[in-house]
Amino acid sequence: MIQSPTITASAIACGFHALSDPLRIQVIELLREQELCVCDLCDRLHVPQSKLSFHLKTLKEAALVRSRQEGRWIYYSLNIPQFAILEQYLAEYRRFSPILSIRCCDTP
């Protein structure tokens, strides 16, 4: 696998972990359409802010979403370059990793 020195296995794992929860996937889907504040996300997902905050923190730690504060509201949007990194990681397997047949071990 070809990796940039700044892209670590930890960052890749963190990104895929963040995408492993159905609620976080729903957040990502909503943010595909537009930037949204926490209150809008809570309303659309029918979840309390405390629960959503936990999931947004996970998405931010994985650098999949960005936040900006405007007054007392925090707005979230997708961080597209980070999705491109995960996409590139997966593409490396498709392009450069031939599927090999299973080899039998010589152990009894």
C-alpha cells in the first residue's frame, strides 16, 4: 500500500470506526446535503443533544466533519478531503492487490 507519511494506520482506523455506527452514518448523510447546526441535526434525527454530541465528537476526531461557531450555534459540515483519503486507501486494494488463490500449509 502506498501511504503518505501523514496518513497513518491509526487515522485510517479512526475514520472507519467513525463510519461504523448507524447514527453517525445518518449524520453524514444529512451533511451531504448542507451544513447544519446541532439543533437541526437533533430535530431531523430525533435524538437528544447529549447523545448527538458524543457521535459528533467521534466524527470530528476522525476529521470527517468540521465545525464552526457562529454566535451560540455550532455548525457542522463534511470534511471532504478526509473522505478522499479513506477512498484512496480502499482504492489501493482494488488496483494493486490481485486476489491470490488460497495456499495450503504444509503443517499436519
